[in-house]
Amino acid sequence: YLGGKFGYGKTFSALSEKILRILTIGAGGVNHPLSRIDLAGPSGEDFDLYLKKDAPPTTSEYDARGFSASANERIVLDPAEPGGGGVDCARDHRLLLVHGYCSSDVWGPEIDHFDDADNAEVFLDLEQNRLHDEFAQLILGWALDNGWRSYGIVAHSQGGMAALHLYNYYWSGLDNAGTGRLIQSVGTPYQGTELMDLPDILIDWFTCGTNYDLSPSGAIQWLDGISTASREQVNYYSTSFEDAWWCLINPICPFCNPITSAILDGPFGADDGVVGYSKAQLPDGVNQGHKKGWCHTGAWYMNNLFNDPQTTDGSRNNEMNENAAAASEEPPCRGLSGPPKP
């Protein structure tokens, strides 16, 4: 039974022909392993959806709900296996490889470093500027659309913050994964990057524009909402440019970017050209170490003559692959529908 609430306290207890026209089942149909119900409502309205098995739902008694401050709602249907009480997580477990802000495809060329390639999936939302919440929901929606109920995440740059945001605020496949490292990241500015405090004209010149969530002040504000328990699920790595003997007698060192190095953790501290060492630290997270000789990316403004892009480090990628969260040994999965986490 499907019920709902429209603005101003109006409710419905059964589907009318009008409501049926604005409800859709996921592309895979009712036999898809992870079907869903979407409600697309007009802007400026507040609709909610409630679902209950064998009885009409109410706003206090329901099995799943789509509940937000907008008119667009989604309920994911997680049908039980025949004769069982749920769905086997292990069947669709994945390792998601997530890029960062304004990014090219940094993980696709490195897929061979993740030896179980049949189980690794590359998220692609290239050259985009997203706030953390939108980024997290894109990851969640992508996984749901593909029927992946269980996964760990390996992320680069802002992707690590989006993965942590996802785990902290939303029920997802991260909650269904088994033992191992749930979220792993490299080059993530958990405390922001000073580059986002530069004038807009400079940011627009070599990136996709200003992003408050990635600024030092925005990152600290964001971290205030992330629980200690969520942070403890993150294993993170940081990198910086390679030291050289001539730096002792010549200021022209093999910085990832000499201009940004003068700004990051300044002046001329350990940085990867985008993120300074101190800003890469996640309080209460698990620091897996700092490695020199690796820049943030292989972008044109990076010095890749002496340093390589950090996502191309096969040794670290293999380590993350080997330690990534495995499929749960205790099926069934938790359903992924319902409200965000408290």
C-alpha cells in the first residue's frame, strides 16, 4: 500500500489515476533487483511518500518512506529473496572508485591496479563543481540505479569528502558492507584548501569555479556535522612533492606547483599542489601515511617531471584494493529506502 502527504497536511490513502501518472518504477521493472518508486512534483511544494506491506501506511506507521522538504521523493524497493527475509548483499558487492572536484577520469586508466576488476566500478561525473551533499547523492543514485546494495569506496580529492558525507547522512551500500576499510581516500582536503580563498578570477582560470565546501572555512563548518563514528571509517593518504638535494642551495625545488606551494600550508610546506599536508588531515580518521614524489593530478599546471599523479601509484592502489571492505557474511542486506540518517 502506498500513501502520502501533500503540502498543508493533505493526505491520500490510495493511488488515484492522477497520482499513478506521476509515479514511475525503475527502468528494470518490478523484477529488477532494486526497483524504486519516484514522485516528481512541482517546485515550491512539499510531498512525502509512505509505503507499508499488507496495510495502508500512516505518517507514523510505515515500512519505508520518501521524506524531504521538496516535492521530489524516492522509495527504493528491496524485495526479499524467495523463502528468505531479505537480499544477499554479497551478490552485488562492489568497490566504487570515485574522482573529485573538476576532475578528469583519474581512476579508469588505473583499473588494473584493482585486481578484482569485475568488482570495481568507476564513477564518472567529469569536470563538475558539486557541493558535498549533491556529490554524495549522485554516488548514491548511481549505485542504486545499478542495483549495487553493498560497496566500499576508494576516492580521490573531494570524492573522499563526498563518500564520508554519504556515510554520515544517508543509508547506502556502505552500511551493508562487511569487514575491511569502508572508505579510503588520497589527496582529500578534509580541512579545505587555501586555493578556494583566491579571487574568483584566478579560481575560474584553472578550475571549475568556487566551491565553498572546499574552502577552509566551509570545510570546518562541514566537519562540525560529521560524527566521530563516521570519521573513524575513513582511511586516508596524503602526498607532496619530492624533496631534492639542491633545495638546500637553490630555491627552485621540484614543487608540484611553485605558485600554489607559496600559498598552501605556506610558505613552501609539504603539499601536492592543491592540498597542504595539514589540510589533508581528518581528525579521528585513520592516517595511512604521507608519501613524497606525488602530485594531486597530472593537470597541465602540475610539475609531473619530478612527480607523478597520486592516483597512478600502483603500490598504494594495490594496498587500497587489498584492504577494501568485503561483502558482508551476514545477509540479508539492510533496505536502502526510508529517511536520511538521524
